[in-house]
Amino acid sequence: MTSLTRRSIADREDVLGVLMLAPSLVYVILLVGVPFSLAILLSFSNASAGSLRFEWAGWANYGAILGDPIFLRALRNSVVVTVGSQALVVVLATAAAQVFRATFAGKRFARFVLLLPWAVPVSLAAIAWTWIFDSTFSVINWTLKAAGLMHGWLYWLGDPALALLAIIIVQAWRILPFATVIVLAGLASIPQEVVEAAIVDGAGFWRRLFQVELPLLLPVVAVAVLFGVVYTATDLGVVYVLTGGGPANTTHVLPTLAFQRGILGADLGQGAAIAVFLLPFLIVVAVAMLRLARRAEIGAR
Amino acid sequence: MKLKRMALYAAALAFMVFAGFPFYWMLITAFKQNRDLYVGASDVKHIPWIFNDPPTLEHVRLLLGQTAFPRWVLNTLLVVVAVAVITVAVAVPAGYSLARLAGRWGERLGMGIFFTYLIPPTLLFIPFSRLVALLGLNNSLGALILIYPTMTIPFCTWLVMGFLRSVPWEIEEQAMIDGYSRLEVILRVAPRLIMPGILTVVVFTFTLVMQEFVYALTFLSSVDKMTVSLGVPIALVRGDVYHWGSLMAAALFTSIPLAIVYNLFIDRFIQGFTMGAVKG
Amino acid sequence: MAGVEIRGLEKHFGDLRAVDGVNLSIREGEFVVLLGSSGSGKTTLLRMIAGLERPSSGEIYIGGERVDGDVPPRARGIAMVFQSYALYPHRTVFKNISFPLEAHGVPRQQIEEKVRWAAEMFSITRYLDRYPRQLSGGERQRVALCRALVRDPKVFLLDEPLANLDAKLRNTARDDLKRFQRQIKTTTVYVTHDQVEAMGLGDRIVVMERGKVRQVGTPQEVYEDPVDTFVATFVGQPPMNLIELRDASLPARTLVGFRPEHFLPRSAFAAGEGVRTFRFAVRRVEYLGSDRYVYGSIADGGNPDTTVIAKLPATVALAVPEGETHEFAVPTATLRYFDADTGLRRRP
């Protein structure tokens, strides 16, 4: 034991606090903060991966990509995929949460299965879906045809519109478990007595759902949506594996295009500029989450 | 009442099918003989959802014997262990410090650190590619070991903070009254109390490393250096031919331990995501 | 308006018999209090009347109609106030109170009138536009009562509504509640563990223990005429003294009970009064302002380990020094006798 009478450094909570916090702060500042600023700086530069030179290029990169139809398409795709998939997720997750809050036989197994899309690494899920959407062997096509619902043929990954739809489906599929679990937790945190009061007051299932439960669920659903937006908008794996950005650069999203131009094409400046367009998504999300956190603080009092 | 019950089961089944059929498909594909597998989908008479011929282990054998898959598993595990050690060593003290020693601004700072989790790899990989080249870590697992903690530390610090909120601080204060210094409390008393939190950190790191694709894609180029998440979709290709059977086997083997782990730790993760606003 | 009739009601949770055969007849307009400690089954009983729990067996009638089957809460004509008030946090006070009316399809004009009427009753009209989180505990409680009142229910069910108020508020709230019930005359079933509350509010008290009803009676009956030792010691603060006396005139295994306020120094009684005297070994005296509590044991024929309490009002100023034995007495008419084994009351 340390000396029982004198205060030593082992007692200095302020010193200890700083010491224990320091490594993570260093890590975050050096390896997140600095690269982050660097990324923005690079977007204004002429840098390439080959040499170490760094020339100021002003708005040149931005000018270049804003005039590039492929970039504009990628930007549009990012928005479409993110909004489309998350809209699907919100509806499906709220429904799934209602189903999975009830008790029924085999619920644990059902929950296990429901969680699988989230547990699987993105790239592996994507490769599996590539196989599912394969133009010759697609099991979806087979099922649709066998059920008599399809008479032509769906070249999923070969057709720009279908490919984008496929991407939306995969993104919704993999985010659904995450959102469902969050909504379920939210449902569980609604005080039991408030729901019972609604029952006693005479509200039937639908009125209870729309007028009591969903409004109280809003902050939780918002969290699920916000994370879903971040995960989808910044994701590279699904698109890269499924389509590689094709056919003919029609299904690029911002991350994959940034990778193609910045890493594969070694044009760091342009790659950075493309990636910077992800920031609006993130800022909106961060602000919304801060608001939610503050509201939770007030409400809890 | 009965109708409601049936509708409930039908809905549960529908969700299960939607979520699970790709895995069932993975399972079937991994063990189907090639001639049962490569039948054009326009042939409606051949049912792809079942084993028409007896299952086979040839794809698994190929995966384990003739591809670099075992090597990738080893690489991945190496990275997992290294990153887990770094994360625990850095994030746990940080979380403790913010929760116990930092007072009011601890909460704010913790949130700030948490928000860096939102900065995506697909923005940072551009400057990182420069940094990695500078450090001579190109095409090495060292690059991943250096960079993955930037993803794990923010979230895990927040996780530990949240966890500590549920551990009563009176136990530590009692220990200090009984004669321990704060440092001794940290080294001797606290670890036992926050062990579940530490475990969650390790598990989260495990899942994150196993799932990560972008940095692996950016920094690893040779096949023998790859991680599972990178190698399987990119390098399990012979010429132009995808060996779907082996591919799906690999995907399946990787998914199962992750799924089991996720199910066990899901509540803890959710607490982290909802910033403690919702009890898991 | 309606009475509540309960016959043979039981509720099992696995092996646990939360409610174990309850028969109760509540008259129309009566204020009945279910009194008991936690685990006594009082809340479960209330929730079964409300329809939030299904009975394992037995029957419940509200206003003469049987409701224990599948009749949902909204069809039973009941209103309930929960311990936590269970206000809808995302709705204004007005919308909280109007919610049950909306659920029953009452036209907008009438809703407006009824809400204002109820708010007037409880003087919360100025809070109508606020949110629950902006109100104090007492104000929230009144909103909860408004919400219950507004539907003109046949029966009010209240689950420890005063438990979350601080002590000072509780007294005034109790008074408000009773006056209000007298005014609207709706049948009320009220659950509490606080026997002072029960005595103050109830027309009749139902004392419950471990799922069974021990006694039903007016506060006076329950206090002065308890049917067993449980009721005798549960009601009344400090509890009734129960001692085993070595007395040949009493049957074996008899407990003698007397309330602390009847246990006074012998000299406090007139010479000829019919009293039973005891030699009281005084251990400790607590001075509490309006009363003095004297702790000790019966010296002759009593068990020295059994603590006996005397409650002396401030009007009895006689000195009672600690550590001495004094002559105390109890009016014989207030003595109660119980069987030591069954706890049941023995009537002479």
C-alpha cells in the first residue's frame, strides 16, 4: 500500500485522469484529426500518390469533378441509395420490432437469423449477393420465374437501373437488423404504465401505436436512421463488390469513385475532393445526433 | 385472437426469410456438387433450393487446401489480437478517466471522441495512403494494426464510459476510504468491476476487424497478406472464374462465429449506439 | 355509478398465489381502501378489476355486469390512476386529459368542454398548455386525476397515487382527494400500504395479507375490533402491544393486546375505573412533541424480551423516569385477546 499519510501522485486524480486519457486523445488527434484536415487540404492540391509533392491547386479539383458527369451521377447515386435504403429500413424495422417484441415459439432462433445480415462482413455479404444476382444463375430469377411472376429476364447487375436497385436492396438488408434491434430497445424503454394508461383510457392497438408508442419512439428511430445513413452513405464494400461501379460507371457512389480516382488512379487531390462531398451527410447527422442527445438529457430530468 | 397470432407468425417468418435466405443459399452453394450448382436459372424444372445431388465437401477441401484462405484467417487473427490489445490499453483507461475523473466536461469530451467514429474510412483513406507509404507500411499488416484503432478507440471509449455509469462508484470510494490510493483502486479494484465492459471492447474489436474492408483494400496488395474480409471477394478467383462453392463456404465459415458473438453482445453494443439514452 | 362485486377471485403466477380467493362486495359510491404491505396482492387485485391482469379463476362484476372474461379495460367503464401517474410525456396537459375522450370518439366540442370542466375541478386550468415534464409531482398527480375523471367512469381505481409526493403534500392531497370523491360520489377502489392514509380515506378498509383478505370494515371496526393479530398490529402506529401473560385466569396460549394510547400510568386513571394494572419496567422514553413514546417490558408475569410501548399524550405530564419500574394500567374494556397459535381473536 502506498503511504497512508502523505498524498502522492497515486492520489492526484487530475494527473491520473489526464495520463489515462492522453493515449486515446493522442491517437484521435494524430490519426483522425490530422488526416481529416489533411483530406480537406489534399482536395485543394495537386498531390498524387507517386511523389511527395504538394502543390496548391485551388478549386481546380472541385471544378473538374463538378463538370464530370460520372461524378454527378455518383453524387446522385449516393443520395438515391442512402435515402431509398433507409426509408425501406425505417418502415421494415418498425414493423419487425413490433413482431419481435411479442413472445412466440422459436423467437430466439428467429432473432438469431434476423441478426445475421448485420453480423456478416460487408464484403462477404456482397459477394453472396453477387452470386444471388448472377445473370445466369440468379436464384431470385429462378424463384420469380417458377412462381410465374416473371416472363422476361432480369439482368440485375448488368442493367444500370436494376443494379442500383440491387444495391439499395442489399444496403437495406444489411442495415435492417441493426435498426430493428435499436427500435426494439426503444420500445422496451417506454414505461409500461404509460402504455397501460393508454389501454385503460380506451386506445385500441392502432391508436396506441400511432399516438403513444411511435411519438415516444421517435428519438430512438432517429438514432437508427442516422447511423444507417452514415453506414450506407460512406460504404464502399457493397458497391465495389457487387458492381465495381459499373456497368460503365453508372452505379458509382462517392466512396467507390473516390477510391477509383484517388487510390487506383493515384490522383489524391481529386479523390479527396470527391470524398469531401460525404461531409454534408455527416454534418447533418452529427448535428441531429447532438440535438437528440440534448433533448434526451432534458427529458430525463 | 387466433388470426392475430397467425399473422404474427407469418410476419416473423417473412422477416426471417428476407434476412436469412442468402445464408441458406450460402450453405447450399458451399456443399452442392458443381453439376447441381451450375444449372442455368431459366431451367425451371431444376430446383436450386434443394440438394438434387448428394452434398459434397469438395469446395471446402479446395478452400482449405488450395487457396490462401487459411493464411488469411491467420492474418486476420493476428490483426485482431494486436488491435484488441491496443484498444483495451488505450480505450479502457480513457473511458475510466472520462467517467470517473473528469467531472462535467468528461461527458462532453467523451461525446466528442465518440463523434470521431462518424468520420468514415472512405474519407480518411486518401490521406492515410500517403501516411502509410511514408512509414513504409505499404502492403503490410502493420498498416492495419496502426489504423484500425482509429475506428475502435472512439467507440470503445464511449462504451466503457457508458458501462461505468452502471457500476456504482461507491465501491471504489469505499476502497479509498479503506486505504487504497486512487491509482491502486484503478489497478486492483476497478478491473474486476469493469471486466464485462473490457470483454465487450474485445468483442467489438473482433467484429470490427473481421468486417473491415476499405482499409484492407487500400493497403494490402499481395494475396498472402490479405485478411479474410478482403481476400474472399477479391482473390478467390482463378483466372476469370469465380469458384462460387468455395467462395460461399468461406463466407459461411466467417459468418457463423461472428453471428454467435453478435447475439451474445448485442445489448451492450446497442447501449453504445443509443448513447445510453435507451437501456438495452 | 356502479358497485363492484368480486367472487372467489384468484391469481397465480406459477406457484405463487398472488390473490388467493377473495370475496368482496363494494357498494355504489363507496370509497374502499385495499390496505396491505408489498406482496399482499392488493395491486394485483386492483389490476384484475381494471382488466390489466386476467384472473386465474373467479368472477368480477362491475355495475352488475360480468367483466372477468375477455372484456377489455376500455369497455369496463373504469378509470385508473397509476403510482407514477403515467402521463403521456409527449402530449400537453390538455391533450393528456382529452386522450380518453378522443379514444372513445367524443366530438371535438364536447371534449373541449369536458377537459375544461375537469381542469376546473382540480384547479389546473392554467397548466393546460404545458407538458408533464414542466410540472411538479403534485401538479402531475392532479392531471392524472383529471384524466381519470373526464370520462365519467363507473369506478375509479387508484394505485398508491400519493406515494410519490413528499410528506407535507400528502396530507393536503389526501384531504383534496376525499372531498373530491364525496362530491362526485363515484365508487372508488384505492390501494395503499400506508395505514394512516387508509384510515383517513376509506369508508371501508380491506386489510390484505399474502393474497387473502384478513378483514373488511370501517376504519373504526378495523382499529378497535381486529379479527386477528395481523390486522391488530398492521393498523395503528405504534402497533398494538401483544404480550403473553402468566395469568391463571386466562386460557393457555393467549395473547393479550392493548393499544399504546390506552397504556398509561395508573395515576392517569380515576381510582374506581375498571383497569388492569401492570408493573412496567421502563427502558427508554422518546420525546416527540405531541406525544411521548415509552419503551419497556412488563415486569410481573410478562416476558422481559417483549418490548411494550406506551403512548403518552402531552396532556399527561407525569414524569416517567427511565430505568425504573412504574405502575401502568389499561382499561379492561380495551383489552383484546388472541389465540397465540392461530392469531385469531378470542372473544370472551
